[in-house]
Amino acid sequence: MFESALISGLFTLVVLVAFMIACPVLCLLFSIFSDSINLGGAFEKIGIAFVNLIFIPFVLLFKIVDAITSPFIEPTMKHAIDNRNSLR
């Protein structure tokens, strides 16, 4: 897009700083006004739908990958994983 690395770097810095300022401000405003704008539990329903549609399938996918790859893990590594709290 830009022909100069300096301009590209400055543009990236400006966008990064804008997000670093905008995101906390939006989160603060959302947390302050969430009780008054939560019409009939709409935000809870959106959160539940988000978890059901995105988070749960990823957890299930990684559990399936773990079940498939676990026979190929060395016994010493399995022992270390099973006893990770006692190794600290």
C-alpha cells in the first residue's frame, strides 16, 4: 500500500495506538452501561450463542486431536504430564 517502510511503520503505529485506546474505552463504556442497555438478556443470549457456536467446537476438536495423538506420546512424557503438579 505504502511505498516507504517509514510510512508503513507509522501507519501501523497509529492503528495500533488507536486500538489500544479505543478497546479499553469501549470495554469500560460497555461495562458501565451493560445493565441499562441489556434489553431482555440480549447480551447473555449473544454470549451463550458465541460459546456454543465457536468455543465448544474448538474444545471438542482439540480433545479429538489429543485422543488421536496420545498413543504416540512417549511413556516418560505421559508420566510427566500425569504428574505435572508433583514435579514443581
